[in-house]
Amino acid sequence: MVEMSRNERELALVALARRVLPGGSFGNLSSDIVIGEGRAGRVWDVSGNEYVDFLLGSGPMFIGHAHPDVVAAVQAQIPRGVTFFANSEPGIRLAAAIVDALPCADKVRFTSTGTEADVYAMRVARAFRGRDKVLKFEGGFHGMSEYSLQSLAPKRPGNFPQAVPDSPGIPRSVSGDMLIAPFNNAELAASLIREHRDELAAVIVEPFQRLLKPRPGFLQALRDVTAECGIPLIFDEIVTGFRFAYGGAQEYYGVIPDICTLGKIVAGGFPLAAVCGRADIMRHFDRAEVGDAVLPQIGTLSGNPVASVAGLATLEVLREPGTYDRVFATGRRLMEGLSGMIRERGLPAQVIGEPVLFDVVFAEGEIFDYRSGLRQDADALRRFNLALRGEGVLKGDTKFYVSTVHDEDDVTKTLAAFAAALDAEVAFRKTR
């Protein structure tokens, strides 16, 4: 495996990070790399090593790093002021663009992070329903709150619908307010929802859970049973919003929730997220509508004008004709190329996901929910990721995020890196 060279400056920064940061990192990517610059579909570390970037800041940089339209919008806004704790024209116009784009959105409330957006989505559903419990799906990620960190990655999965806390520091009482169902099992999910209909405030789901495509009919089954029971359905579209289609996964899969959350792409790489939904639910944020029953939601940077102009510029780029056709075509070439190389080498692996968001899974048999995903050979995936980095391709622990600006050179380099990484895996297995 090739290893990138590190200069003294980057090594010094890594050492400093280990001294001042827990684990030597921000808690995201591993601490052995320090990124210094990004342009279009590539990044450079502080040592000057160049990478085709499929990390994309964990997804926000869908139109690439330092897109000239986004840079120009931000540079024009900064001299006018960076935050006001009051309404601003960019924030109002971004909210209007979201309402125009998303089928479920009558009203929008901004937050600064996806975690906050998911918390407030569940909270406004509780206010609307007057109930406490929320049903989520095992393996589903909804941010870093106490409620979300229930059965995200349980080492010993429990019996449905019992929630298993994933982190120290979570009060035991929280688990009692979360119910857990298996993703892609429409029959069991519907049964649990009907059984607990008088306790449930909401059902929250990633319409595309991490890397798992919904089975045909699964999302519609959730829509049907929640509508039958009068329970709000929340789509967590922090990742999928504006990525799968301009109208998000709800447009892509043709199923419309009552509430959805947005992040990542919607702010063009700046810290802004949003809760969107039906007017009769979102009215609980409005004192004029509900009086003392109002749900307070205050954020110093909510609707930040710099983030808002970045988001507006990003959405304008995404509205250009052919944008989604091109990015899906790029992703399909990468997925099909990687799948073909795996077959040629006879490796027990497969490529799963959608063209804009996929990864390799070192396991055989259908991967359709959290428990089937536990068959993954995690060590093989780590080796693959490290080998790719040595070949100048950067991704996270899981997921290839594909951008609208990954070009022919990026695809060619990546396909060559796939071949080298898979050859390294074949060689490794022969030595065992």
C-alpha cells in the first residue's frame, strides 16, 4: 500500500491536535490527515498531497469546494454583516426557496445544525400530538441528541421495540420514550405503530438509511399507516435533501412526509439546517397562533445571512438543467466500475446505495437493514479506505459522496484507485 508523504508542518499540526483535542481530532475523520485546501472535486492536505474528494465535508459540498458562485455570494454578504439575530432578506428568501422545492414544506424554521433540526422536528411533533414517544429505525442516524442516540449502532441489538442507548451520559429515562423498529420491514413497523398509536408523537426515518435503499413499498407503507393513525411522519433529509433530487428523497421516492429536516447541501457548506413541514404542525412555533402553548426555539445563528446566501447560490446552481442527470451518470460509472472489478477478482463484496451516495460492503447476501449490515468485514473496509487514500482518493469511513463537479479525470483516477485497492485486498487475503 502506498502512503502519502507528510511534511514537518502537517506532522507538527497532528502532534498539536493530539495535545489539545480529545483523540487528536474534531470527532469526525481520523486525526492523521490535516486538510488545507479544497477546489471543485479535489482537496489537498497541508503536505500538498492531492486527493479526489468523496468525503465532501461529509456531504455538504455537493457542487464542489469553493464554487465561484457561492464564493461571490458570501464575499458580497460579509461586508454587509455576518449575523443579526433578526430576520434578514437572505434567510427569508432561502426559506421561500425551500418551500418552493419540497413537497412537504409549508413553513420553515432554521437551526444551525442537523442535530438541532432533528430534535426540533421530534419536539414539534410532540407538541402537535400531545404525546411523548417517537418511533425510529434501528441503525438510523438523526444527530447526536439523547433521543437520536438510541439503537443507532447497538453492539447487542435488543428486542423490538426496546431502545438501546448508544452512548454514556444518556439518562436511562430517555430510552423509554423511543421505540425501535427494523428498517425495511413494513409489516412489523406498521404493527408496532398501530399497537402504540395512542402513545406515539411521531415516526422518524431516513428515507435512505445510511446506505440502505428502501425496499419497494416500504416508505409508502409508513406513509399509509401513520396517516391512518394520525401520527406525523418525519423524513430526516439532512443527507438526502437536494441530493437525490431538487425536491429531496420525498420527490425521488414519491412519498411525502408531514415534516422533514434539511442540512448539509441547503447551506452550501455553512452551518445552517432547517425543520420544514405542514402549516398546522409548524404553527406550534408561532406564539400568535398557539399562545402560551408555543414551542420556544431560539438560536443565535439561526437563519444566518452568510449561510443563507451560500445556500441560495447552491440551490441556483442545482436548478440548472441537466445537473442531476450529470451527477447521477458520474455515480453510476463509479458504482458499475467498482462492482465489475469486485466480480472479476471474486471478492466477497458488493456495492450498495444510490449513484450520488454509495459504498462497498465486504459481505455477501442482501444488505437491507442494520442487522444484515453487521455481516460487513469492517477490517477489509478499513484496508480498502486506506489503500484508496494512498492512491489519492479520499472518503470517510463509510460512503462515497459524489459531487456535481467530479469530472472525467476524477473518474479515471478513482477507477484506477479502485483496481489498486482491490488488488491489495486480494494480495492480503492470499497471505492469510
